[in-house]
Amino acid sequence: MSRLSRPTWVKNIMSLLSVNDVNVYYGDVHILHDVSISVGEKEIVSIVGGNGTGKTTLMKTLSGLLRTKTGSIIFQGQEIHHLLPYEITRQGISQVMEGRRLFPFMTVEDNLWMGAYPLNDREQIQRNFANVLHLFPILGKRKSQMAKSFSGGEQQMLAIGRALMASPRLLILDEPSLGLAPVSVSLIFDTLQQINAKGVTILLVEQDVKKSLSIASRGYVIEHGRIVMEGPGQQLLSDPHLKETYLGI
Amino acid sequence: MSILIQSFLNGICSGSIYGLIALSLSLLFGVMKIINFAHGAFLMMAMYFTLWICRYLGLHPQLTLLIVPPSMFAVGYLTQRFLIKSIYEKETAREPIGVLIFTTGLWIFLDSLFLLFAGPDAQVIKHGYVNQTLVLGDFIFSYTQIFGLLFSVLVGFAFFLFLKKTKTGRAIRATGQDREAASVIGVNSYRIYDISFGIGMAILGAAGALLLPLYSVYPFVGDVFGMRAFVIVVLGGMGSLSGAFWGGLIIGLIESVGAQFLPATFTEALILIIFLIILYFKPSGLFGLESE
Ligand SMILES: Nc1ncnc2c1ncn2[C@@H]1O[C@H](COP(=O)(O)OP(=O)(O)OP(=O)(O)O)[C@@H](O)[C@H]1O
Ligand SMILES: [Mg+2]
């Protein structure tokens, strides 16, 4: 029934990922309330919202670190909400977690090889490695440096590179711009568009509402664990409520 | 002077075996964040395995190294897979306190089990090899010591290569550094725990097989070595694998060189005094907190 009430542009997109009425708790605390989102093939979808609204909780549920009490998560037509994190990755979903979560005492190169852990095809791994170095040349120049010695922006590039090493169909990023200088933020967003142009679907969580919605084909606004708005990126950007709350206009 | 050099060399020989014991303890701590209180008991088990293989199968003590480490790998793998894992799963959100309690229970259980079946007496390997010596100029070495040193260094080196160069080795390091991140990029962390526990016990098994020709085995022999391994791991820096190995050498040296000047009970105290002094000045251990 709820499908029928969706706007037509949702129906027209073949969903790669659909999250249906997900409810997630920390102990007794109800964090996500009936959250439903969908991500179509080759889209960039952005979820925006303030601090503590449940964005990371949703991302952790997608990666299998947290479980939903009700509803379902469907990726490429298969339920994945009961799978373990490593099984979900093997389905073709890579996530750049909040805080980047690199292996600090490993070299750049080893971090990247770890990203290809789910793959067995050596040639594929070599190809991915070359592609990542092409995307982020700095990683190639500092191959044998420890990840912890990198600056925030470089770490974010490494985290994205590591996620790409697994040849994902869907790349999920939780606040990639957090704590970065404006130059790095622009670079990261440019790169995400390049990655998307190569055919990787992107689901992005951001507090940088303006930048993320302007590259997104569609966006969702989350408040207090509920999706309160959805629509094409540009349309959301011109919404009065959103302007007032997030852009301070 | 030559006595001093001789004791220095002896210290390096036994220290390298201590290094292996501490290395395996440190591996489990670094990867699983658990302190395996049953470590000494597992060492004792490995020493009994070695003894029985020599005694009942009539194998040369060196050949036990082909059997004891793989058997201990199986013991460790299965212990983790079927006993520890289920406790661990219930405690993913907090420090695995239940596992600490479990390994403590396992320690007491194993000590009692071997007391029951092997008896309280200290037993030694009876084999010509045990008494062979190597004379180099002024110095006399027991053959088992030299072999212990070489083999320990070999095992330590092979283990480091494994961690640095293989896919599984990298996954072990990654899991130790950030378990959640490792699982999100596709590592089955429980499988890594199974393998790490197995490898830790295999290294411990090698240490046991190397120690037995030098010492006697009795049900509580592990307590001494286990306690020493804790001291070494803390001394070397919790979670630092190379620190554990160097820490082992240092303790071996203190024990052996100290014995030239002090009665044996005092060297035991000396080890703890030096341990406290080092911790006072460098609380994170000699080799810092770098987890590898
Ligand atoms: N481990 C936890 N245990 C209990 N409550 C938690 C836990 N992690 C987060 N929360 C709570 O869940 C709510 C949502 O947190 P979440 O991290 O998902 O927000 P967020 O939208 O990602 O915020 P931010 O933009 O700051 O990253 C918050 O109220 C937070 O306090
Ligand atoms: Mg967050």
C-alpha cells in the first residue's frame, strides 16, 4: 500500500537497496522509527540530518553491526538484515564508517589490500589497486607509510580507497567530510561523483547539507530517528523548512 | 669472566624460549583482547604431550616438534571455537570479562586434570640427546639449549613473516587493531579468533617441546612459566609482539646472569624488581603501546 502512495519518481527507479520500516533500539532506547529508504541503481542518495538523529545508527544497521527489530533490508532482491557484517560486504556493499576506521598501525598498502579481503581473483585485486591509485595518486606515493601518520583528508581518501578495493556495487559513506578542510571536502565530493560515474551506486550520510544534496540525485532528511522529508536533491535544497533548519537561511 | 659470558649465552638460550611463550600470550591479548590465564596450563599440557610422545612412541625429542605444535593448534582452535566463542558472542559490547573468568577456570581444571592422570611427580625425558653437549673453546653448551635458541628464533621469524605477508596474517593484525572495521570490510572475526588461538597454542606447543628436554614436567610447571610470561608481556608492552620476544630475552638474561651472583630465589625477586623499575619509568612497557 505504501508503495502506491510513493511519488512516481520512486517507482520508476529499480531499487538496488530498499530499507523497509526499520526500527532499531539501543537496549530499551528506540532510535530509528519506521525508517524506509530506497536507493536505485547508479544513484547518489544523500541522507542529511543533525547530530544524534540516528544517521550512524542506520548505517550500522545496514552494515550488520546493529539489528532491526522489525521490517526488512533488501539488497539486489535478497534480504540482508539477518546477515553478519562480513557476509553483507560479500554481497557487494562497502561502507566507509564514521571516523574512517583505518588500521592505524598498518601501511597504506596493507590497508588497501585488506579492503580486497572478500575477493579471491588476483587480477581483479590488481586492477582495483591500480584504479584506486589512479583516483588518489597520493596513496601510491605514500604506499609504505603508516595510516596513522596521515592527515584527516588523506585518511579519508585511504578509507574510500580501501572500500573500493572490494569492487562494491553500493558504496556507503558515513560523514566523509567530517573534520576536513574545505579543500579536502570539495576533493572528496568530486571523487564521489567520479566513482559514481564509473557505475558505483552511492549512499551518503552528511551534515554538509548543501554540498551533499547538490551532488545527490535524491535525498532524505532524518530528524529524531524518523525520515521527515524525501525528494530530489535540488528540490530539497529549495525547501523552506530545510533551508531554515540546516542552511540557516 | 668466561663464566659470565657463559651465563649470558645461557640466558639468551632460555630467554628465547620464554620469548615464544610470551609471544603467544601477547598474540591472544593483541587480537582478542583477552588475557589467557590458562596459558601456563596449556604449556604444561604441551610439555606432557612431548613427554608422552618421546616415552610411548619412542620418538627423538626434536621430532616431537612435528607433532606437538599441530596438536596444540587443534586444542587451541577447538577451545576457542566451541568454548570461548559462545561466551565472547554474549559480550561483544563490553570487555570480555566472562572469558577471563573462563580461562581462569580452565587453568585450574587443566592443572587438576593432569594431577589426576599424570600424578604429582616431576618427570623428565630419558634420551641420550638430552645430555649431549657442544664444546666451543671455553664454553660448553647443552645441545638442547642451542637447538632451542635456533628453533625459537626461526618460529618467531616465521610468525612475523606470516603476519606481514599473508592474507590471513594481515586479517589477524587488522582484527587486533579494529575488530568492527575489519568485520565491516569482510573479515569473519570469529574465524580469525579461532585461527589466532590455534596459532598462539601452536607457538606455545613449540615452546613446550623445546623446554621439556631442559626442565622436568609436573602438573603445576605451567604456573611458573605462565607467571613469567605475564611479566614479560607487560614488560615488553601489552600487545606488542616484538616487545614480547625481546622481553623474553631480557628476563632470560636476568635470570641466568643474576644466578651467578645471587641465590635462585633472589633472581626471581630481582626479575620482579627490575620489572617494577621499568614500569615505574615507562608504564606502557619497554616497547610502548604499538599494537602490531
Ligand atoms: N552505543 C550506543 N548506546 C546507546 N545509545 C547510543 C549509542 N550510540 C548512539 N546512541 C544514541 O543514538 C542516537 C543516534 O545516534 P547516531 O550516532 O546514530 O547519530 P548520528 O545522526 O550519526 O549523529 P552524528 O551526526 O553526531 O554522527 C543518539 O541519541 C545517541 O546518543
Ligand atoms: Mg554519525
